Amino acid sequence: MAILHASSSSDGPRTGWPLGDSLVNPGQHVAVCIGVKDSLGIERPTFEDPSITETVDLTRFLFGLSDGSMIQTGEMKISGHEKSNLVKFLTGWIGKPPQMDGSWDYCEMVGQGAMLNVAHRVSRKGRTYADVQGIAGVIDQLAAQVPDASKFAIPESAPPAPQPQAQPVAQPVAQPAAPAPVQPPTQTTGNMFTPVTSNPDF
């Protein structure tokens, strides 16, 4: 997924990577893109009316900095509309509007350098976090400072909690019909029994 198509319509985290509580310092940073994550079919409140939910496809970019820290962008709706946050973000990064004819995948930006403008913001819950406020390409004079993407270990998202499985209902063991009485020969004695097949659920 990560291929943009032109669109004429407007348009703790549920997405992204668990980066912990460490904060990237505000200011400009030379960085390298180390990951892109698309999250499809996410339900969230609409901006205009939080009592109404919408289902959207979102993406985030993960960057590694020269000091070994990492920072991710906020959620951006996957949209090829020229005024979408994603198109503005990519335009600032590559210096021109991205191709939206289905021939370019923005995941190709993994491994590419970037200049990030980082600021600290406070969430509605009062938590301070580092936010990527702007992005640009790396000028030639700073190209040697772009970190090596292979040096970063991308944190794995926690696997979803296992859903409780319905316990199988034990079925009573079917007993075969009692055999017709057999008259043993008068010269022998003994006991006869019928084996019962065990239930595989036990």
C-alpha cells in the first residue's frame, strides 16, 4: 500500500511504534527515515464532530537521529489530495509534489535523509511529546551527517492480547446399544464387555 493516487475530495497510540517516554530535543535535526507504517481501517472521531466516528487509512514515518534516538510523525491520512497533510509532508521532503499516478510508492523514502524541525507539544491529557513540525531534504553540505539506517533497531509493537477462546461444551459419551443377550455354551464361563470409545475432547 503506500502508493498515492490523485483525489478530488477533501479530506498511546493506535498506530506507529512504541518509542517510550524519552523526548527528542526541540530544534533542527539531520535524520534518516527508518520505517513507514500504514494502518488501515482505523476508527476515530471526526475533527468537526467528535461524537461521530469515521473509518480512515493512516500512515506514519519513523526517523532515526544521529544521537541514536528515534522520532515518529503524527498520524496522516493516506490521501493523494493536494491539500492533504501527507502530500504537503512529502512535498516538503522531496522538494516537489509527489507522483500520484500510481507509479511511486512513498515507502521508497526509507533510508533517505531528511532535515526535521522538532518542537515539544502538550497533549490534551497533559503529556509532553516531541512533534515533527516540518521536514526538508538534506543539503549537500550535511549529507555526510545522515545516520546509517541499518544502525537502528525498530521497536516492535506489542502483539494484541489473545482473545478468550470459547471452551468446548463436553458432549455426553454415546453408549452403544446393549448387545442382545448371548447364551454361552454350557461348557464355558466368563464375562463379556463392550469397549467404550473415549471422547477426544477429554
